[in-house]
Amino acid sequence: MDGNIGVLYQYGKQVGGIYDWEISLNFDTIVKDGWEEVKVIKKISALSYWLVEIPADEAFDIELYKHMDNQLILMDTGRVNFDMPDDETLNRRLYAPLELT
């Protein structure tokens, strides 16, 4: 799945966002107590990002939107962790690919 924009929040307040995101799913199997379990690993990648505040830490709540029929449609939400290459430049688009887990 792919989309146009994502919004990053910390402690209920928007701190930034991402552009041109894509979600990919991978599967991993583990054996626990003799049973095989399938674990889904969701990864989000983005081509660029922006910040309006310096993040407090590396954990964010995220909302992912896709532009369809002249509207932004909420496609997914969740909690992600990642380390930004530049987390002190504010109020401008930073062209650096990101990998979020």
C-alpha cells in the first residue's frame, strides 16, 4: 500500500510528518511451546519528512493518508519508532529516505 502524506504525533501534539510513504509486510515464523506462530512485520518507508518541533524521543504515533477523489483518506494508524537523520531542522521539507518500524 502507498500514499501521499503521514502525520507524526508525540504526546498528542503534531511534531512533523512524512511524504510519499509505502507500507510493506513481511512474515516471520517462530516456534513457541511446540506451535508455529506467524508474526507479521510491517515496515513503512518514506521519501522525505518535515518537523515543526524537535522530537522528544524516537517513538511516534502516526496517521497515514492517501489522496483519492480530491480528498485525503485515512489509510492506517499506528505507533512507529525510527531515528531521523536530521531532527533539528524545523519547518522545511527534508529529502532523506526513512525506514519506520
